[in-house]
Amino acid sequence: MDAELSSAQEEAHMPVYHPTPSQARLASQLTEEEQVRIAQRIGLIQHLPRGVYDGGRDGSEKKIRE
């Protein structure tokens, strides 16, 4: 019984990933290839600019304000 409870608690704290928009799986259920793909996406997201988008007055000046 304790082993079942421990396993359920671990799953409750394990992140859920969406390898495709229609799928949701626990991190432990992903294949190595899916894990690599998700890690690459996370790495790319970290390089996006942060801040508030400022469209500019006439639209010709588009920039991110930090």
C-alpha cells in the first residue's frame, strides 16, 4: 500500500508535457526523441525577447520594451 501511495504522489508532482497539441503525457512516458524535441523547443523559447510589445505610432517602429 505504501508503494502505491508513493507512486501516486510521484506522478502527482511529475510534469505533464504535450508532445503534440492533442496529447498530454507524464514526463516519464515520453520517448527519448520526444524529450529531446521538447528540450530543444524550451531552449529556443528562452532566447525570445522579454518585455512589452510596442507597435510604434505609425507601425514602422516595432520593438520590444524591457
